[in-house]
Amino acid sequence: MAQKLNRIVFTLREGEEYIPLIALLKATGVVYSGSEAQEVVTAGMVLRNGEVELRKRAKITAGEVIVFQNFEIEVEG
């Protein structure tokens, strides 16, 4: 049976078009530090819209969904 994901909705700040992936992971509290965020991304543990994302500074925009462990982060504009 599939594990239920904890859903987090993250809203971009007014005037911002994107947030770097590692900053998003840190801002939502799914990792403890920026270095941990970098490690999980480079290890291939983060999905962006269902695909593995290996770029630490990937520009995450409104409408995208990031999955890490048991967290699903939906980014809103």
C-alpha cells in the first residue's frame, strides 16, 4: 500500500517568479539545513513533477510539485 504523503502548499512571495529548489526544501522545513538540501538533491532523492531533479538551484515556479520522502510540496504563485 502506498504511503500517504504530507501535503505542503508553498506560496511564492509577491513579485517572485521562482524559488531555487534547495531554498524551497529548507523553507518548507523538510530538511534541516541548506547542506542537507544539497545532499538530498544530488543523491537523486527529490522529484520535480514526477521526474528526478538533480539541479540544486533549479528554478521552481508556481504550479510545480516537489516530492521528497513523505512530503509533497505544491508551489503556488
